[in-house]
Amino acid sequence: MLLTPTMERFILHWGEMGTRWGVNRSVAQIHALLYLSPRPLPADEIVDVLSIARSNVSTSIRELQSYGLVTVSHVMGDRRDHFRAETDPWSILLLIAEERKKREIDPALTMLRACVLESEGDSATDPEVKARLSEMLVFIEDLTSWYDQMKRLPRSTLQNIVHVGAKIAGFLKR
């Protein structure tokens, strides 16, 4: 697969964006390459195109598979695994949001609940600290509840919410 300058720019930028979001640059670049690719790619082709070590490609693909962003595809006459990325932007957003919630928000909620419970019986903890912990817990629980409601909505409804939200923001600026 030959990359055009535009494809290279996108892949490099996606890799940079990934690092800002806490994702390994190689993982993000492989995702970008597979996203742009019109056909599933075998790992050795990913290695060649991106000049990334084979072990790094294998590890990165496993991570992308754990997010549900990449799936294995088979090609007639070729015994190698080929990989294809989800290409629907809404599906990508929802897959990433769900996985980030599992990996980051859910553990934070567990910790906050434990801290609030622990602080209730602790006279040494300042009441203001207890209040801040409780406020943060309620805030994260409210956001989680909102997220759970949003992810159950049909895609068309989500798209309408985004469009209406932009219109409301524009209206409020006036």
C-alpha cells in the first residue's frame, strides 16, 4: 500500500492526537492506517508501510481489538490474518467512549464511593473534604447516568442532539 502525502499527514496527526489522549503513538497510527485503507491489511504490510517493529504492530493490534476498533478479516487464498478498522465515525466514538469509561471512569467511581464511605466514619477528615468528595461522586455518577442514557439512544437521535446542541450554543451566543 502506498501512502499519499495526505494519508501520511492524517496518520501522523492521528498518532500525535493519540499521545495527547494517552494512547501509544503506534496504536493510533495503525488505527489511522487501517481506517484509511480500502482493504484489510496483514500485519507484515502494516510493518512495511509504517516502519514499525512487528512486535509493536502485534501488540498495538491486540489493543485496538480490545477496544473493538479493529477486527480480523480473512482473504481468500491468504492464510494470514488481515485487519480492518471500524470506519463509521459514530461507532468509533461510541466504542472509544465505552472502553474509556470501563478503564477510567468506572474505577474512579469505585474509588470515590470508597472514599466517601470511609470519610463518613472518620472524624479526622475535615467536613469540607467530605463535602468535596461527595460532590465529585455525585457529579461523576450524574455524568455516568447521562452517558448510559445517551448510549441507548438510536444513532439518528444522537445526531439530532449534536445538531440541536450546536444550534442552541449559536443561539445563546447572540
